[in-house]
Amino acid sequence: MEALTTTLSIVDYIVLIGTILISIFIGIYYAIVQRQTTNNDLLVGGRNMSVIPVSLSLLATYVSATIILGWTGEIYSNGAIIAEIIVVALVFIPLGGILFLPTLFKLRLTSAYEYLELRFKSRLLRLIATITFTAQIILYMGVVLYAPCLGLEAITGFPVYLTVIVVGASGALYTSIGGYKAVVATDVFQMIIMFGGLLAVVIQGWSKLGGIENILDIAGKHGRLEFLKFEVDPFLRHSSLNIFFGQGAMWLSAYGCHQTTVQRYCSLSSYKKALISMLLTGPLVASAMFLTVLAGIVVFANYAGCDPITLGLVNKKDQMLPYFVLENLSSTPGLVGLFTACLLSGALSTISSGLNSLAAVLWEDVLKDIPYCRSLSENNQALIVKIIGFVYGLLTIGMAFVAGSFSGILAASLVIFGGASGPICGTFILGIFIPFVNKYGAIIGLLVGELIIFWIGIGGLLWAPKPQPLEYSIDECSNETWNFFNRTQIIMNQNIITTTPTQTMNQWPDKLYTISYLLYTLVGAISTVIVGVLVSLVTGRSRLTEEMEEFVHPCFGYIRRKIQKLKRENDYKLTDLSNYEISKNRSGNPKHSKTSSKVNGNQNGIYIKRNSNISTKNGSNNNIPKGTPC
């Protein structure tokens, strides 16, 4: 084993460059041949998209190069317990559709945050959510763009800054000119490339080690296959409960009320199609993650006895998968190019979805209401949206250089995404599932939730101790390998790594910084909901009126109508009973009848307060108008 560099073959270059060019040509096709001339075309595809492409686009939006590189590095260093997220995806992604889709789809939104203004009658709340989403996506896309460029540097030696500029500019170009339909079409193409690259890694690893049984046996012996850790400890980085509830909250947010998701299912023509698309997305996401987990286990099994990180051949755990590809796939022309295209596809799909969504919320939530923008023709409005998308692409390129300072791309991406998604998800929960919450509760809840989670998240990134990896081994390195290294120095370095005590933060409030990054979305959502409910109780609860029914979950409208029906029936019964008593008193109790006749100052009888058909003792029906005396 030695330090590896390679020169891509002609076939590799064809695959790699072809992936980028095809994506750009798809954008040109939808810009010129199928002209996208209105914002309805650019942002929601005319609301007549097909189910399968939208499902694949939903997959592509959240399964990016950060997942591919981050998961394999995480499994290599800390074990495969993170794979339990696959089960969580199968549960919470469909659940997100079931809970949020019935309310949001019928509004036919382009910006998800328009719902917040409609529900709470607050323009301010809508703008806060829009600003939060914008900051979140720009930061997240910076990490997503940086990840494949890091992998490409490990494989080919291409400088990161050059790859960041080329890939970022390509994504910005085809997204801005081709609009939503180009984004969905390229997502489908890029997901095919991504699955192909992962399959190449898995198949090559299987064949080298003699099958899946040998791979699992090696990984198990080195402690990488430990699952079902049910410790109740929010400060434990990875446990089954933290994964289930923490990542479950993130999936619920991402596939329930996040802008990129709402924009996609609102591009479909019917609720049935939108629901089918959401139900298909769960298995698609689980399949992609299952392949990624297999790739991570395969990589570890190949280096279990001779670790490249300890030898100094790899600087970061996120570079382990590219190193494996370089060593094992380079002998077959085209496979290195396919894997590199897989990473770039994962980045491009997420970036294009993010840019299109950013353009949508800026136009719908801010610019659309400016009189000058509103007075423009549809073509000029569409031109503004295209320019917005490209400018956001340039900002993403700048953020990618900042992302290089993060210690782990998986944790960084989940911190950024989860930190903003939690409070926004909590705000949608307040609106859809807690009808008495008012605008003050929603605004203050959102702001407090964001403050709490970003305080914890930023503190965790800056000051929390780095996680201690599981033990790496160099016991099985060959004599040929040791010819390239100073064995004594390597062993001394390994001892220093494995014996260095992990810094602890047991004092409050510093201990909060050590909370599992998987729980950030859950903490943000819960904080927002609790504060929102309390503030609403103090400032005055909202009433569930007929007008509000459109903006809450349909079950609440159903319950409200049932209660009203029961109340009407009860009123009828009380009216009938009252009429019967009056009739009885008139015939058998003159004194009571006289007293009753004075009710409401009317000597001739009492007033009935609602229209009803009253059955008298002799069976006749009388229509008694409101206010008419008996």
C-alpha cells in the first residue's frame, strides 16, 4: 500500500465531463425547445408533472455527496449504527406526507411559507421563515458542493477550488435557464449515475473479499456492526433512540413541510398523485442509503487490517471511499470516472433543487408584492427569477470554500439542515395541528426555537470535543507496505491517537454543546411548539372558525363539524322539551303558566331562540320563526 494518484483515462473523462454536459444540455433544451416563459413553468413545471420523476427528484434533493462520502467515513470510523436511519426513513417519510400533505397540497402553494401568512395572518412570520430557509439552504449547499470536490481531489489531484467553481457554475447555469422541469429531468439522470457508481463500489468490494459473508464477518470482528443501542442519553452521539427520534424529526420536516418538498408535490396535478409520490419516496431513499451503507462496510472490510488513515495516506475519514475507488477501480477504464460522476451527480441534484427553491421563495415571498415587479410582463418576471437562481449559485460557490473548515461533512450538513428545519417544522405543527395558537405564539416560538438550536449547534461545532473513533488496525499490513513507511514512527503515532483522552464537558451549560447532532431538529421543533403554545395561552387563544378550517389538518374540521352537529341536535331536544313543559303547564298548572307567560316581558308566551319545527302533543307541526312568541 502506498500513496496513490492516478491520471484519468479517456473513458473516465468522457463519463465525467459527459455527466456535466448532459446536465447543461438538459437545461438548454428546456430553455430553448420547451420554452419556460412564465414563473409557473420555471417554479412548479406548470403543475402537470409525472409521479415517478418527481419521486426521484425528491430522492435526489436530500441524498447527496455528503451522504455518500459522510456515511462511508462515519461507518469506517465509528461503526454502522447510523444505518438504522434506513428504517427511520421508511417510517417518517411517508408519515410526513400523511400529516402535512392534506393541508398544504389543497392550497396549491409555490412558496411553502405562504401558508404561514394565510394561517396566522402575519406577513412578518412568513418573512422570518423565508430568511431562515434561505440561510439554511445556502449554507447546506456549500457543504454539498464541497464534498464531491474533496473526493475528486483525493482521486485525481484536481484542486478543490477549481472543481468547486466548475461544478457550482454548471449547476447554477442549467437550473437558472431550464427551470423546474430541467431540475427534475437532471435529477432523474443524476440518480441513475449515482446508483451506478455505488453499485460499482459494492460489486468490486464483494468480488475482492469473496462475498458479503466475509465482508460482514470482518466488519463484525472489528466492532463495526453493533446495532440496537437503546441507552436513554441525548448526549450520546449515536444511539438507536437518538437516531429514531432525532433523524425521524428531520425526515418529517424534510418530507413534510420543507420548501423543496412542498414545491415538488404541489407541481403534481392531483392529491392522489402527490400522495403516491410521497409513498414511493421512502423506499427510494432507503434503497440509496442501503447501497451507501454497503459501500461503507465494504471499504472498511478492505482496510480493516491496514488502515490508510494511520499510515497517513488519507487525511480525513470522508476521503476513504475515494481512496478505495482509486486503488480498486482504476484498473477498469471508466469506473473511476463513473464514481466521480456519481459524487458530482449527488451534488448537482441537491444544488439545482436548492437554487430553484431559493428563487421561488424570494420571488413569491418578497419580490412579487413589490408594485414594480408585479407590473412586469410574465416574460420579464421569469427573467428576474432566472437571474436570482444564478446569483444564488454564485453565493453557493463562496459558501463551499467556507465548508472546507468543517471537521466532518456529515455532521456539518446535519447540523446546518437540522438546525433550521426543526423550528420551521415546529411552526407548521403549530399551524396545522394546534388550532388555538395565534400569530404571536408562532412568531416568538419560531425565534426562540432558532435561537436555542443555533446556540447549541454552533457551540457544538466550535467547542464540543471531537468524537473518538473506534480502533484502527495496522497489524495486517504487508512487508511490501512497510517498505514505504517508518514502522516505528507509525506505531508511535497510532498509540498517541488511541491513548489520547477524550475531552469532556460535564458542566452546564457547556454540556449542552455535546448533545447529539442527530437531535437538533427534534430539539428545535419541540422548543418552538412549547413556546408557541405558552405564548398563545397568555396572549389569547385563536378560535377554530369555518374560515380557519382550510389551514388546519382536515381532522380538526371534521371534529368541529361533528361537535356543531351534536350541539344543534342537543338544542333541538332542549327546545322540544321546553315546548312540552310549556304546553303541560298551560293545561294543568295555571299558576306556572302565568309565571311562564311573563318570561321576557311577553304576556302572551315565551320566545323561542332558533327556528325549528316543533311537534306539539297532538302531532301538529309549527314553523316558528326566530323571536316569534309561542
